[in-house]
Amino acid sequence: KNQVEQSPQSLIILEGKNCTLQCNYTVSPFSNLRWYKQDTGRGPVSLTIMTFSENTKSNGRYTATLDADTKQSSLHITASQLSDSASYICVVSARGAGSYQLTFGKGTKLSVIP
Amino acid sequence: EAGVVQSPRYKIIEKKQPVAFWCNPISGHNTLYWYLQNLGQGPELLIRYENEEAVDDSQLPKDRFSAERLKGVDSTLKIQPAELGDSAVYLCASSLDTGYPYEQYFGPGTRLTVT
């Protein structure tokens, strides 16, 4: 069964500090890995998408890494801001016959405090 | 460009009552998804449409849930009758499946509370 595990479940950091969120997956056959940011009361918004051949991708202060061999990904947030407070969801896409399937993690809830 | 539009944003109903949610995807997006998201959990796919065709509805509880996308544009998800356990956020997403990796764009969701 395809699974995506995220850690930590929740995290509190001071404004201006860096943090790293983790994602481990058992999804096969792997197609791509996505990180989404979901603000409270809103739908998820894509931050990065990485295919098998990519091992790092940045979007402003967000940098995602992918190790397809160990099936791990991380999302690093640099110089956190109050607006970074949100849930961050790791999503892995599996290839299928003429289609694909997304497996969502439960998310890491990040709180940035002043 | 307008994003995915959903309505209503919030709905409170009593159990055993029917309820319907509406979604208008981004213009030109041929694929539409309905997800269910419980508090503190990631979204779970209910149904995926490619144009008018439901290509994956394996996770849709068909005894009480139904969906339609008649003209391949907007879509309606219905629950009849609603149960207490249906309280959740219902997310709609759309994508344009002409270019890998098929980025999905989500709407704001409809928060359903069944009392």
C-alpha cells in the first residue's frame, strides 16, 4: 500500500529561524513528489514539484530536496515569517497505466511565533 | 486568472438531510477532483473526472454520495442522507492534463458540519 509519512506532526519556531520538515514515502512506481502549503481555511497551494531526476528545487525561501534512493524528501524554510504558519503537506504521485495516483501525507503544522 | 471556485464555503445541516456542493474549475482544465479532508489529515480523493467521465470513483461511498460533471466544466457533489461522520472539508481541484506533471490547483473548500 502506498504511504506517505511526515514528521514532525507539529512544530513551533521563532520568527526568523530556519526549519526543516521531513517526508518519507513508500510509493511505487514513483512519478513525482510535491509539497503543498495549506493555510487555515484554505485549499492547498503548490510550493514545489520534483520528478525522479531532480534532487532539489527552490521557491523563494522554500527549498525541497529529494532522495529517490532512500525515498525521503525534506522541505527547508529559511528565515521564517509569521505568514509561514500553515500546514505543509507532502504528496507523492505514482505512475499508473494511463493515469496516476496521488498519495497525501497528513501534513506538518508549522507555527511561527514572534 | 480566476482560481477554482467552490460554494458554499460553509454549510451546517442536521443528520439525514441532503446537501450539495458546487465547484467551478479553472477555465480550460479538463480534469476535476473532489477530495475529503478531515481535521488534521491530508486530503483523500473521492472522485476524479476527465472531462465528463468519472475515471476514478473507487473511494466514493456510492450508497450516499453522488457526483456529476454534465458538460465537462463545473461539478456538483451530493450527499444524501448526511451522517455525523461526514463532517469535514470538501475540496475541489482541477488540472490541465496536457503537460506533465499535471499541477493540481485547489479551491478553498466547503466546510460541512453535520449536527
